[in-house]
Amino acid sequence: MNIFRLAGDLSHLLAIIILLLKIWKTRSCAGISGKSQVLFAIVYLTRYLDLFTTYISLYNSIMKIVFIAASGATLYLMYVKFKATYDHNHDSFRIEFLLIPCVILALIINHDFTVMEILWTFSIYLESVAILPQLFLVSKTGEAESITSHYLFALGSYRALYLLNWIYRYMAESHYDLIAIFAGVVQTILYCDFFYLYITKVLKGKKLQLPA
Amino acid sequence: SPSHSGHDEL
């Protein structure tokens, strides 16, 4: 555990908490892509299956359980409790276009051809693109509430901080995982345009509004 | 070496 990794994990946790609080306090999930949230739930479930097989640390296990639970709670709020506020019409990204390539890629490029390893690899690939339906939703509506922007910023920062963590680990421990690094780079690149808008607009108190 | 004998990250 190094400072970049810890900061990344905390940023990830913060993102999830911001999202849950936003939905709970406003009693609405307007502007949030249910499809991205479904993809994240799949990511957590397929990656954290190792809760049952491998013990790494108490920290690790607790974080995994929190991510799965928070993801489930988010889906419950979006698809059950505040279903009426869910922005169906704008959330029209076809997730099979992400799921199918990720399954195929995980079957071809993986560290080991075992069920657990392929599921882990699939979850890494899927996570890298899981935000696309959300970014698509923002681009369709042309704007995002500030709180949604904070959520996206925290969520994007998490993988960017992991990139620093991987550089650190490569130098300090000669540890590296090319699959995680490649997917992490892709994931971070997808947020770059948003990061730019966040820094130039949201931090200056303006609403995140895309040029018409 | 690339570790695939247990992923220790989240």
C-alpha cells in the first residue's frame, strides 16, 4: 500500500458515497446513467468473487464488500425506489456493444485461462469502459449537475491515481500487471475531456454545459 | 514479474 493507491481507493469510495448521497438527498437519479451503474455492479461482482477464495487483508475485504453493497444500493435506488426519476430516454447507450467485446477480449488476452482469472480480466476491461453510458448521457442532455460532475471527477481520479500507484510499484517492487495498466490507461483517457471541462468550468462555479 | 497469482488491488 502506497499513498497513490490509498488516495485512489479513497477517491473511489468518495465517488460512490457522493452518488448515493446525491440520489438520496434529492430523491432523484436524474442525470445518472443506470446502464453505467449496472456495468459497475457487474464489474464488482465479477472481480470480487475472490472474496471467497483469497484473503489479502481486512482492508481489502472490507473495501470489496463496501463497493458491492454500495453498488447494489445504487441500483436499488435507481431501479426501484426512485424509478420514476430515472432518465430512461436519454440513457440509450447499448451496453451489449461494451459487454460482448470485453468478454471476447478477456477470453483472448488474459494471464491464465481459468474461470476466476477470466472473470477478473473481464471486469478490468469492462471497468475501463463502464463510464461510457454516463458520458453519453451527459453529452445527450448537454449538461450535468455540479454534484454529478463531482462524482465523475472523483471516479475518474481513482484510476488516474492508480496509474501513479503502478508506476510507483514498478519502481519500488518491480511489480506490474500489463492488463491492469493497459485498461487503466484507457479508462483514464476516457475521462480526459471531462476532466478538462470540470477544471475549466465546474471548479469556477459554472455548470458543466457542453457547447451546443 | 507480472503478478497473476492473486490480485492484491481493488
